[in-house]
Amino acid sequence: MKIAWRYGLQQQKKGTDNDTGVSSQYPHYNNQFDITSTLLPAAGSYDLTSVPLAPSSFKQTIQQIESIIKRYKDRLVRIVIPLFLNPVIYGDYSSPEILQFVYRLRSLLSKYENRVVLFMSLNLDLYPRANPLVTIIENLMDSVIELKPFVPQLYELMEKVYKNQPSKIKHGHLNIHKLPVLSDVGLMTVRDMEFSFKNGRKRFEIEEWSIPVEEEDKDEQQTGASSGGSVSAKSVEF
């Protein structure tokens, strides 16, 4: 499959009429995202609405969100909740209040499923996936993707191996824990440490993960070769 995929891309670059490649089957597929671009249809300042969120007003927040959905009857409504559960942003809360809020959000998505989408992000350093509250929230979502930065030792190794090719340096793993529709019907969609991501100034790229291999020093491999095949005293030293 990997060979066929690469062959399809090469044929597309050569401008051939071969339409059997993956690119012809999935014309909108791309593993790069330009973070300087805007979503289409682009939202103007009059289309953006900020709704305050606090544990004391979760019910009122849901009512405000639904009123906005009803106001834009013929438009796609995107609900964005960044850094959810962060106490610096949302203050103190209790687990029952949080779950009640998420359940109500889920009911809105079911009620207006054709024109409402939700994006929510969590800081796993503060709330790891082993936390029961996070587990329940994940179960209520259609898709769950984790961005896991590399440990410092691995990142240092990549910098050393790709010192002459900085474009190959990745920043972390992209783990897929759940996908829409497929997870609902019981298909195994978990992909741990199979993909990596790289975040630059303009692009966010996703690629298949491969372990960097540190090559041995060529000078050590060719010890004695430059001396006409003679063996140095160091090479036979015990």
C-alpha cells in the first residue's frame, strides 16, 4: 500500500493520465495545514460571539449558545472551547457541574446535527487521560486526537541525526484515540505512535512516524582504510 501510494503521487507530479492513485480517490486529502489560512466560509467580526463560561452559569451559557444557533438558521455554527477545565480561565468547578454542561452541549449537537460542530481542547498535563472525568468527556465526543510532545532526549536525538536536514525534525506524536462513525460501530481506530506532527510558523504537518537512526561515524568505519589496509595498533588493542 505504501509503494502504491508513493507511486500514485509520482504519477500525479509527472502529469500522467493515470487516475488509479490515492490522490484521485481522495482529491481533498492533505497532510499539511496552512495555519495562516482562514476557514471557509470565513467568519467576520460580526459573526464571532464570545460567551462567558463559569460553573455558576453553565445553564445560562447553554441557553445563550442555543439562542445563537437559532439566530443563524442557515449557517454553520462552530463552537470552540479552548483549554477546557483550566482553573485559570474557568475558575473552580465540580465534576457533576462539568458533566452536566458537557451532556447539554452534546444534546445541542444532536438537536442541530446538520449545522453545529464543537471543538474542545484539554491540557493533559493538568488533567491526564487516566482521570475519570476526562474519560467520560472523551466518551461523549465523536473524535479524540492527542498531540503528545517528544521527551527531551528523543528531541535531542532528532536534532543530532537531522542536523543537516532540519525539515525532518518532528515535534511530537499525533495519537488517534477515536474517530467519528467508525468508533460508534465498534471498529478499532486507535493509532498510538504511528503518526508524528511538526508545527512551524506557517504550517502544521502530519507524517508517518519513523524512529531516527543515528549513523556511525564514517571515519570510525573506515579506520585503517586510508593507510592501505594496514591495521593500526588501536584496532587490535584489548
